[in-house]
Amino acid sequence: MQQQIRTLGNRVMMAFARGVLRAVSDSTARQTLQVELLRGELRDGVERMQNYGFTAHPHPGADAAIAFVAGNREQGIALVVDDRRYRLKLQPGEVAMYDDLGNKIQLLRDRVQITAVQALEIVTPNVTIAGNVAITGTLTNNGKDVGSTHTHPGDSGGTTGAPN
């Protein structure tokens, strides 16, 4: 009986582990990881479960929480992968999506803020904006300047002044 209890205790202790991500494979339907666990235990082919509609390709060095089915270290499932090097600091109730470059979508207490470090591209057949729009910089439509410095051909052969 003592041996059975000890065996059960060992399985429970082996059911969860914390590790460091060493490699990611995104070549199959479910992402797989190579994770280094306690005392240099290296596990390959650990499947990473992700929430529907969200996916990420984390960098080596990220932290991972792994569950092992029935305590069998050959059948790991990564439940969570987090990378404290890039995580944003938020106020209670706020939510964000972010990457390692500084791109982010933040649902803040008083606004939704989108930060794109290179460019923001919206691909859609139609866009409707309800409310005021403020633009700093140039505004083009089909390659033509329609911002605050554009001019038009005048009726008498000259050009109009910029809008005021």
C-alpha cells in the first residue's frame, strides 16, 4: 500500500513542470516546442495548445508551463508560454496584444490604442468611421495628396492655394 501511495505521489509531482523554451516548430497543425525543464531535462515535441483565434510564435528563452498526461513525461502539453522580456505593464482590467518589436493593441481604461512601429494596414472592402478623425502627417488617396497642403488647378490656368 505504501508503494502504491508513493507511486501515485510521484505521478502527481511529475504532472506539471515549469520550463524554458529552447525551440519552436510551426510546421505542423499544432505548434511543437522543445522545452528545458528542471535539472536540464530536455523535452522535444511538446504540443502547444493555443486559444482559438490567437496564435503566437514565441522566442527561445520564454517561460512555459507544461502539463504531462498522467504524469508521463513523454506526453507533454504546453498550457501557457509567456515572455517577461516583452510583457506590457497594464492597469487592472486592461487587456493587450503585443509582440517583441513594440507593435501592440491595447484596450485601456479610457481608449483603445493601436501602436504600429512600421506601418498599419487595414485590408477591407469598406471602412466606416463614426466620430471625429484627427490626422497628423500626410493623407493620400490613390497616390494623390489630399492633406492640408494639396492644391487644385484653378479656373484661369493657375492653381488654388492650400486649404485653410
